[in-house]
Amino acid sequence: MARKERPLEGEDGPLLEFATALRRLRHQAGSPPYRDLSARAHYSVATLSGAAAGHRLPSLDVTLSYVRACGGDQGEWERRWHAAAARLAAGAPGNDPAGTGAGPGGTAAQPAPYVGLAAFRAEDAGLFFGRERLVEDLVDALARHRVVALVGASGAGKSSLLHAGLLPRLRVGAPAPAVGVLTPGPHPLDRLRRALARHEDPGGPERVLVVDQFEEVFTVCADPGERSRFVSALVAAARRPGSGCRVVLGVRADFYAHCTRHRPLVEVLREAQVVVGPMSAAELRRAVVEPARRAGLTVEGSLQATLVAGAHGQVGVLPLLSHALLETWRRRRGAALTLDGFHAAGGFEGALAQSAEALYASLSAPQQRLARRILVHLIALGEGTEDTKRPVARAELGEDADTRTVLARAAAARLITLDQGVAELTHEALIRAWPRLRGWLADDRERLRRHRQLTAAARSWEAVGRDPGALLRGIPLALAREATAGGTLVLGAGESAFLEASAAAEAAAGESARRRTRRLRGLVAALAALAAVAALATVNAVRAGEEVTRQRNDAVARNLAETAAALTTADTGTPAEPGLAVQLGLTAYRLSPTARTRDGLLSTLMTSVPAHGKAVTALAYRPDGRQLATAGADGTARLWQTHGTGRPTPVAVLPGHPADLRAVAYRPDGRTLATACADGSVRLWDVNDPARPAVSAELAAPGGDVRALAFSPDGRTLATAGAGGGVHLWDVGGPARQPAEEARLTGHRDTVRAVAFSPDGRVLATAGEDATVRLTDVSDRTRPAALAVVSGHDTTVFSVAFGPDGRTLASAGGGRAPVRLWDVGDPRRPAPLATLTGHTDVVGAVAFSPDGRTLASASDDRTVRLWSVPRGARPGPLATLAGHGTAVGSVAFSPDGTALASGGFDSTLRLAATDLDRALAGACAHTGPRITRAQWSAYLPHLDYAPPCSGLERP
């Protein structure tokens, strides 16, 4: 019987209401004991009972785990949590959105010792601690090289290091060099010329030019020519003989590849770069404690430990740490910063989300809509990189009272900065940490992309003196109008004038066309009789001409599709030039829309990532779809954060295996990853904190070489298989005890290459080099019982997979029909359903989509094929994806079914969209710079220059 909880105490308020609602939810679930809730939620009894105690607001993750364990609506409770957090932030003692240090009574106190989301400025040097060693490294590098690149992830503290670390350090000494700072902006060349001109005035022997947020050259500057000239001029200014100028570049790490496309930067990055990594525990402690000590404050020991543990090893966490410290300072107890204040602020990401939600809740409904328009307007959408902040002229946002109110409150909350007539997000961390903003971006991404294209087109129109030839017409104009309809986007004066001029030009052209039409009607009537006579004579010639044109187009398209594929499978596995392969593939498809050209285009749209030093042997998605694990022949497994079909972000490497890895599998709760090695060992990794995976258990499978792994749907059993024909079942249900063998399945006469549980966990399918598939009843794990042996393959069966309905089984191997489908509705009497032919070599892996309507197969013929497998209907081919340089050995659908991952022996991981029609329709979003006339002439010498993506289609 569940122990009664203590009555809630305290004054009415959001904490008490939230705790009361949690207790009511538990009561509605039958009042299960907290020990049972702990087993379901994977949090301790103390944590869960504390969530409903009413002392502090629990974290969002704890709340949702509590709700999930009680069978509640997680979406509803996430909204409740944000509402409670906003109320607490708005009414918290000492809460001071402006950061003045005024307490609850409004009395002025000392200024805040933390800067929040904002980067440290030169005047904040007295608060900047923990990066002293890195500052010295940067100064030393600058003394030895004329140009130095400071490279680090977003949130690693590059801008703070430059402004509060390097600049004050340079100004110490005699004689101190003249120092200037610039950010590239939309016209970096003009800014550079002005900066160099200013530096000529002092006339001293040494000058240092700091270029902060160098990635704006790629995100804000829309002119590739100006971009290249800026890079060349910047490096030349430092390396010119007799030049007294030195240059420091602050570069975000995810734009490193962009930098390597410019030869002057390649030399800089090769010779002189300083990498900003995560802070050590000692450095973090200084960054937390020293600013408070300087302000006469103390930091509670438990708070220090919590902050250092949470931030240690995290590269991009510093803005969140600084903001959480600022919010904790606002909730200080006397002269002490406390752990309770930190929790009340919402923790790391919760503090930022809580501040943003408090701002949003303080606005009226019209102001909230305006806040959405403004904030998304301040973001540059990433193409293969994370979204970044985008500086915007203040005048573009409007001058009405509501706009001034929204900007003033957002600036007071330090979510945006207003400086020298420019508005921008204080830090990109807001994009990552505020769920509401991420939702806005997801909903409006295509509209925002078109708006950015409209902005670029308007600038080009202005640059050519408002030449009418640069105006939009037809479909591009219609797309622009659709993107800006409804008032959800902020339009600048130049963009509005451009749209109005385009609409007026199209209307004038339409009226002119109507006049010509009226004049031509008379001529058409007179010529009709003559045309009828001529038509009969020419019909045969036209048909012959059309057939010749069709055959020519087919031949050109086939060659062009092959050329695009060759570019995609170049040495690195990526296109030789950004977007060129996609544009060639798209041109081929539009010229001759056949299955071959369509598949070629889809293949060029795949994202390719070098994943391991050797072959990618296996891969698996975490059940929530946010993470992907890959295994390699280099003896490592790697964890990746996924972004749909975009480029995944490396998270961690799981080292230590002495031989090739064969398989990986996630436990259904996503907290444990199993890896199998050729030496016969299987390791269970605790990946609850993906950045710091740790081995939680290790077992040795009898027989050596483990070739396959599978967790049961309830996560309590792990099946392993490999050399010797044995299949072993292990009890892995107890989190604190060593896995124990439950049973061993026999029957296979040779190595077992694949294992798979049915969706209900009652049947285990195994397959191997004896060319058979065996079905075993494992409903009682300790006494498995053979059900059936499925024969039909000519050679080794490398892979098996159950459909989501549990009634269909796919198997793959070699021979004449490498992929087969079986009806296993009655697992004692499996029956053949279909054979899928088309691959020209062994098929090493098969996988069903989450809805069971699509099957993917990966082959040694270097392709991945997609098949339509509707229940009760004949299966058929959907698409063939090429691109891997060698055999493809693994394939998996993302849990939401929108992405398909494949791993090859070429050491690459490739990601493809599964909505083929949508991928084709959106191909122009992946083209990058438009194909030039020179490139067109090289690949299509006999066709007139007609880029497949123009106007607003071009990103």
C-alpha cells in the first residue's frame, strides 16, 4: 500500500498549484507507490516525490517522466510547466529583468556580476575568469603569426575571449598596438576598407584587427564575389611586406568547411589556429566563483558542484551557464547564490527558456505575434549548419509603439541587443534552448527561406540601379507573394518597393499581352484556313522531329545523370562543388523525367558524412530519433545528434574495442547501447548522458565473433549471435546487476548473421550462413521452443526484419532472389509472399519503415533500394539510391520515418529523405551557388544556358 504524502505547505502560488496537480494525476492513476513510479520513470524515489512536494519547480525532464509514469498527457504537462515557470520568473523575489541589481523593493544594489547571454565586452574584463591560459595561447600565436584563427563551437565563448580576454591583454604593454574590431555584416568589404583606413591614422608600428563572428561572411553576405574579395583583402592586409597589421578571426567550428573553400584561409588554418574547447573543472569553478567574490557574494558549495558537473565537457554550454548564473543571482538569498535559486531559475536550458517564456507571457496578444515576426527575422537559416543569429537594421523592424515595446522588453531581458541601429539575438543559444522559438522556425522554415531569397533579389535590383530586368515575374513572383502573405514576416522598405515594382511590371506586361492578343485574333482567323492546309503537310515532319528531340534528350539526360552521380561519389563522397551535382541531376530529370534520372537526382540530394576511419559496419537510431549510433571496422562506435536528413553532429566516440565492431543496438528506453565485437565481446554502454558514455557491463559470448544483436521490445532481454551457430539470450533487465545468460538456441549449422524480435517480443527470427531462417518461440525466455525453419535462399542470409504488424518478415542474402518476404502470421507455418529482384549483388541489410509500407535494402552493388510493400498488395520498386563508393552493409529508418540512414564500406554515413516527391520538389533548396555559364558549357555544350534553379528557388 502506498505511503501517504505529507500535506502541502506554503502560500498559494504556482509551485503549490503545480504540485497539487501532480498529486492529483498520481491519484487518478491509482496512487501507485513511488517505488513503482521510479521503475517506470527511471528517476529515484526521492526525485519523484520531491517533484510533488511543492518546494521547488522540478525540471521539465523530471516532470514529463513523472507524467509518463502516471499515464498523463505529456504535451499538456509541458505547456503547464512552461506556464508555471513563466509565473515564477515574473514573480520571483529579486527578479530584475533589466539586470540592474534592484531587489524586490526596488532599491538599487550592486550591478550583476554575470553578463547572461551577452558576450563579455572589454569593459567586462574584471568579470572574465577561467580562460587565462587560452588567452595566453592566443597572444603567443598572434606574436608568431600575422593571421590567427580562433575556432570553436557556438557557445564556446569565442567572442568573450576576444573582447574581454585578448583586447585588454593587447592594451597592456608599451607600446600598445592600435586595436580595431569588426563583424563582416552584409557588405564585409566596405567594413574592412573603413577599418583599415582608421588604422592608417594612428600610424603606429603595430595594428591588430579582430574580425569577430567571421561566419557572417557566409550567412549574411549574399555576394560570393564580395566574399572572396573580402577574404583575399583581409589576408593580404596582414601579409603584405612591411605591413604592421595582424588579424585575428573568430570562426564558428561548423563553418570550418566553408573556410576551406578559400585558399588564403586554408593557409591560415594550416599554420595558425587556436581551438576553443570545453573548460576544465578548475576553469569552470573560477568562472562561477570569482565574479561573485569580486562583488562580495558567495556561491553555495552544492551549487558550485552542480554547475561544474553540468557544464564540464560541454562545448557550447557557456551562454546557458552564464544566463543561469545571472538568473540565480537575481534569486540570491542575501549575499549567497544558492542551489535553490538555481533550480527556481530553471537550471541550465530551463533558465533561458523560463526567461524567454516570461517575456512572451508579459506581452499582449498582438505583441506576441509581433515578437514571433521579429525573432524569426533575426535568424539566418542554416544550410548544412546550425541556424545562426542575423543582425538586422533597426529601421527594418518598424517604429510603431508595439514594436518599440517588444524590442525594449527583449533587450531588457538580454535576449536581444540593440546597438548602433542594429538589432540581433544576444546569442544563438536562445535558438537551441527555447522550445517555442524552435517550433516557430520549424513551422515557418520554408516561408523564411523564400523571404531570405526575396531579400537577396531586392538587393540585386538595387545594386543594378533598379533595372526592370531584375524584377520578379511569373512563378518566382507568386512564390514571393505567398511567402509574405498574412503579415507573418517583417518586410523592409526595399523589399516592399521591390515587390510592388515586380507586381506593377507583371500587370503592365499582362495588359500589353492582352492588347497584342486582340490584334492577333483577326490575323489568326485569316490564317486559320491556311494553317489547316499546312498542318496536314507538316504533321509527319513534326512527329519525326519530336521523336528525334526525345531520343536526344533521353541520351543527354542519361549522360548527365551519370556525371552528377560521379561528382557525388568523388574521392570524399561529397560533390566536388557545392550544389553542382544536384543542379546537373535536376537538369537531367527535367530534360527526361525517367526513373533513372529521378533516382540519380535523389542520390545527389543525400547527405554524406565521413563517419569512421574504416568501414561503417552497423548503425541504429535511438528510439526517440534524436541520436544515431554507428559502428566501424576501426574498433569504435560513434554517437551522432541527428537533424532529420541534415548533417548530423558528432557527440561522442566509444573506444576500447580491440577488433572490428559488428553490430550496435539501442535498448528501447534509449539509455543503453549494446556493441558487438569480432573478438566475441559485447559491451553495454550507459548513454543517458550522450557526451559521456560509460561501460555499464560487459559479457563474453561463447564461440567468439558476435555478428548480430537485438534487444527485446520490453528491453529485458538481449539476443546475441555469431560464430558457431549459437544464439544466446541474456537477462539485462536489472540495471544494477551483471547480465546473465538465460538460454542458448541451437539449430543453425554455421555462423548466425542476423537476429530480430517480433514486435510483441514472442518470436525470435535468426538467420545465417546455412541459408536458413529459423523462428523460435521465446515468450518464456528460459525455455525457448523451435517453431519453424524457413528455406528458400540459395546462399547466406545476412539480415532479417519484422514488419511493424508482426505478420511480415523480410530476409536478405545472395543468389537469384536476394530479398524475400514471408507471411509469419502463423509462425509455425510461414508462407512465401514475394521475392524482390533488382540488386545485382549480395544484399546485406533490410529494414521496414515505421508504418510498414516501405522496405529498404542495402547491397554490395553500392545501392540502397526502396520498395513499396503494402499489406495485401503486390510489392514494387520505389527508388534506387546510389552514392556509396563501395558496398553498403547497413540501413535503418529514423523512428519518425522521414529519414533513411545507410552505412558503407567506404567509411561514410549517408542520409536520404523518404518522402520522394517532397525531396524532388525541394531540390533547389540544396543547390548552393547557381551553375555558371562556364560549368554549363562544360557539361551541356549543346543546350542553351538555362539554370534549373533561378529567382526565388535559389537559396
